[in-house]
Amino acid sequence: MRQGLQLRLSQHLALTPQLQQSIRLLQLSTLELNAEIDQALQENPLLERDEPGEPAFNPAADALATPQTISPTTDSDERQEPRGGDDEGWGMDFSGSHGQRDPNDDDLDSGESQSASISLREHLGAQVAMTPLPDRERALVGFLIEALDDDGYLTQPLDELIDLLVDSDDELREALLEELGIALRHLQNLDPPGIGARNAQECLSLQLKCLPDSVARTLALAIVGGHLEHLAAHDFARIKKSLACDDDQLRVAQTLIRSLNPRPGAQYAPIETRYVVPDVAVRKLHGQWVVSLNRDAMPRLRINRLYADILQRHRGGNGSSSGLASQLQEAKWLIKNVQQRFDTILRVSQAIVDRQRAFFDHGEVAMRPLTLREIAETVKLHESTISRVTTQKYLASPRGVYELKYFFGSHVATDTGGAASSTAIRALIKQLVGAEDGKKPLSDARLAEILGEQGIVVARRTVAKYRELLNIPPVTLRKVL
């Protein structure tokens, strides 16, 4: 075996620290970017926020404070700010929108969700405190309250709960089991109705028993007591036969049961609010959909003038100035990479909007198929970069707030040789189901036939998959009396 030396030439890509930072910033959401910048501001004295009204040291930082717009046209007049009636867009509030939303849903307009001001245990404890009970019974009711889950159910059997209170003394366990049964009845008489139930059947029954006596209430109790599964399966024929009732009586009882709350404790559970800050906004100017950056989402950064002057006076001096020089370079990199991040988001967003104009004009039914490769070829970037840009980046529009990834989707062939977006097909299925006759709902096969009549070639199993994605029940569960 001989040893020798060989020379071999090869090329490889070395990721510089600046390039690594650029890639990392690109894949961060706006909230994550702000957290990253806050950390950089704490660690680097050469970096500071560019407050409005103050002169900036670095021109690159000034560019970040200026709203930027990419226009799909080349006419210089089209790129100017709208004047009066030229603006066909909508005013947009960026203060905490919650992802994709229905423009007709007024509850989301404020962009805030109110969590419960009082917990379920506090609500029940306050009632127990005002109930005239012996101290021992009050303590046992409080013990059961602590055992409730977030929906207000008592999921553990009483005999298992006893193990937490006593040892294996059979006589003591039997007496305590009876006391816990009494305490449970006290708990189930508290507000909200249905609290302390051990299953859905008991929860609904407790709520029905709180209602005034009526024929509908009696029938509803019978259905909940022995035919709840049949009702869930819409097996109306079996219920009518077993309970000797007609369609009208069953319909009224069903409406009464649907008015009940199967999760009585959920209204007191804390709500986790997820805030979304749109990175860009789209509006219609002179007949064109134009994307602009959301200035509220853009950090305004600049170089600290005081430290920069000190560094300039002591250039080539001691080691402390070399440390400042390194921090100055890092600050410049960050400012440049943040600007480049928003420039890339703007370019990609405009390319997406240009291809999905029909969606903004007509809604989901007009969504066209779109792939990452199409956008990558348009903006001259790699597909992996487009994937990073469109993840956790949001676009505000007159139709709502959407993640950029929402505008991409697979396609289904049409009989004319074209393609239809899966998003558009789902929208059509939703429309068809929403307009169907409840007594004769459309099966998946029939939905596929109707789509075929409109020129969209789609299999029954594909319709079933899209229907499930839309959380639409199967045909048997959509049938009404």
C-alpha cells in the first residue's frame, strides 16, 4: 500500500456570518424578529432604534423608516400615493389581527380576545361560600370542585377520589362514599347547569331538569337518556319508533337539546390569545392590486451617533475601539439584513398577488393553482427561500388577513385541459353544501357529479377528503327532519 499526495479542486458554498443571519431573519415571524432585535439592542451599544423626528446616522436605516411599495405597472403615475377618489382600497388596522378572518365577522374586528375574568373554581367557590352547609359538606364540595376538568366534568369515579382521602378502612370508605354522593348533588345544583356531570348524557340531563316542564322537555330527556347516540347519527326513524313521536315533536326536542351546552365549564377557561401582525397590505389602486409594507411591522434601526463618533476619533487605537468596530460591523449587518428581509417579503408578496388577482376580486372560488417554483422563477430566488418568506408572514387584504402560504395549493385537472385550485374546489363544495336541501343532502358522489358538470374532473374520494378538511359532516349526519 503506497502513500502519496494529490491535489483536488472543488467548489463549495461557505455561509458567512452575514449570510447566516440573513437566512435566519428571513424565516422569523414579525414577533420573533422583534424579539431578536430587542436582544441585539441590549447586547450592541452601536445599535439603537430610530425614533421619529430624530436624525439618523446611517442612510440604510432611514430606508427602513420609509414605506416601500412595488407597483405591478410601469407607469410613474401608478406608483404615486393615491389622491382622493383614486384609492379603491380599504382602511386597514394592523393592531393585532388574528390570522385569517371572515370579513363579515364583527367579533374579530377589535383584534382582541377577552379571557375569562374569573375561573371556574372561583365561580363555584363563591357560590359554595354563600350556601348554608355544614363545614364538612362544604369541604367535600370544595374537594370535588378541585377534581373538575376544564369543561366542568368530574372524570374520576367517586371511589377513586376516596383513595386520596382515606386508607383501606372499608367502613370509613363506605360512609365517605355516601357523603361524597351528597356533596356531588350539592355541586350539581350550582351554576352553570350541568356542572359536575360524569358524562355528556348526565350533563345534558342536568340542564334539561333545570328547564320548565313541557312536552318537548320530557321528550328531550327521553332522547338524552336512551337515544343520544341515535340522535348524533341522525337515526330519526329509530327514535320516532322507540318513543312514539312524530317529526314535529322530534324536531322541537332536537332543537331544545342543541340549545344546551355540553361543556359548561369551558366558558370560564382562560383563552390563549395569538396575535398576528401583517407584514404587508394589499389594496386596489387604479384597477391594480398593489402590495405595500406595513410600516408598523418594520423595526426602525440606526447606528448610535455617539459611539460611532468615538470610534471614528479613535480609529486604529486600543483594543476597546477594535471591539466597538466589530459591534459597528454587526449593527450594519443587522440593519442591512432587516431591510433585505422586508424587500424580499414585498417582492414575493407582489408576485403572489399578481397571480391571484382573481381571488382578491371574486374570492376563494377564483383561486388559481400556484407553486413555490412559479414564484421562485418570477423573483429569481430559490424555492427554499420562497418557503421561508411565506411561512408565518401575513398579508392584510379587504377579504381578511392570510398567511402567504395560503395562496399556494395543488391543482385538479379540468375537462378543457386546464387546472383548478384545490382551494377553489373546496370553496365550491362549501357553497354547494350550504345551498343543499337538508332533507336530501348531497352525497360525495353527487358533489363530484356536479363539479364534473362544471368542467372540474374530481373523484368521489377527493371530494370526501376536501369535505373533511372543511369540517363538513358526511351526508348521513347532515340530514335534517
